[in-house]
Amino acid sequence: MNYKKILSSTYSWASIDNVKWFLIFFWVSLPVIIILPFLFSDDLVYVGFSKMIAFVLYIILYLTLILGFVVLIQCCLKSFHKSFYALNLSKLIELFKLVFLELFYILIWNISVKWRVFQILLIILNALLFVLASLFPNSLWLLALYITASGLALLFSYNFGRVFFSSTVFFTKSNYSAKEAIFGSWKLTRGGVLKIFSPIIWVVVLIFLMFSFLTLAMGSFAAIFLKIFLIDSLAINFGFKLAAAFALAPCLIAYHYAIIEIYSQLSEVHDSSSSIKRLLAHKVLNKKRILMKKKSVVKKKKK
């Protein structure tokens, strides 16, 4: 894994076309999403039919924000892959199907046949222990519940890592269904826990540090500026909240761009190993064919 390229991807996203529109939309929509729920509780602001309209608009805003993230992923993919396929209605419906299928394969039906029965038995055991710990509370049942719950959480995390790139595979393969994209991600992440989780964790930690630095820097400047108009406590509180909202948008873009860089590197490794396997298989088959021909020639001579 080329970590230097992953690191550079966290700041090279600025070259993506139309990225400024995502930033503007995010900075406008996020404050609205945060403020509107507080307004719903005030009957003086929304009454009767107007409250229902506001609620519908709020849902539309949420869905639009989700669509914005889909477009962001596509913009990142477009800069990496020539085999990029634009979003259409059928693709969007399949994307929602993909989300539910991912949850199903992560939480219930393990893709690996070896682990599937174990996961289902562990889920049933965890449920039984929860009931027993509720009916007969003692340290033994609670300890057993904690152990099985921890094992289940680790298994869910592993499954999540294996299907992590499903949406990326889905957008780079035009003929892939939601199920095929999940299986494609599972094949792509084959090869050990460290290979799956280490680059993803590294990116998450890096983006968190970036977010913390940007929030601290912008929050300090915002608090100093707002002290002209507000009292100190309000200026600091509002300044850092405003800075966090502004810092979140570029950090989200950097995160998606870095994750797609990881996907690109994994795809290259997977494709090269597949081509090597095909070449080796072709050589083995050729050798077998030559041996078969020699045997047939020897048999004919004997006759």
C-alpha cells in the first residue's frame, strides 16, 4: 500500500471539478438541518399545515444531502477511473438496495460459508444470554453476555471491512448489480485483516487530526472576531461550532478521496494478481495439452 499517495490524496481533492458546489451546498444545508428540529418544538413558529410543509421540506433536504454525497463519490471516482458510470434513476434505486443488502450481509448472513453458521449461532446465543441476564441478573450471565457481544462486534467489524468498498465497486462496474458489487468488494479485500483495516484506520485518524486542527484554527479566529459583537462565552461557543461546521465539509471530501485512492490501489493489486494467475493457468494448460498430444502420438506409433 502506497501511503504517500494516500497522504497526498487528502489535500489534492481541490482539483476535482465542481467540488466548490458541494462545499457551498453543505455549508448552507448543514445549519438548516441542525436548526430546524429546534423550531419544530415551538408551536408559535409552525402550526397546522405549515408545520407539515416544513417537515416535508426537511426530509427533502436530508435526501438531497444524501444525493450530494453520492455525487461527491462520483466526482472522486471520475478523477481516478476512466471506467466511471454516471448516476441515473435505476442506478440510484439499486444504490438504496445496496445499503440494505450490506446491512443484511454484515449483521445476519455472512458471505463466507465457513463463518455463516457460526455468526447465526452467535447471534442466537447472544439473544438467549441477554434474556437470561435480564431474568436472572448475576455476574456469570453478564460476563458471558459481554464475551459473546464482543465477539459479535468483532465479527460485524470484519464483515463491514470486507464490504466497505461495495458502493465504489458499484459505481465503477456498469453491469454490476447491488449483490454483485458486495461480492466484488469481498473479493477485493481478500488477504488478511491488516490489509483491510490498516489503511482505512490510518485515513480516519489522519482526517480526524485534520478536522481537529482546522476546527481549532478557524474556531480561534472566529471567536476573536465574534467577541466584538457577543460576550466571551457566547463568542467562543458559537465560533467553535461554526468552525466545526466549516471544517467538516473539506474533511469529508478528503476522506472520500483518500478512500477511493485506497480502492484504486487495491484494484491494481487484485487485477495484477488475477492476470498472473491467468497466465500461470494458461501455461499449465498448455503443458498438459502438449503432454496429451505427445501421448497420443506415441500411442499411434505403437499401433
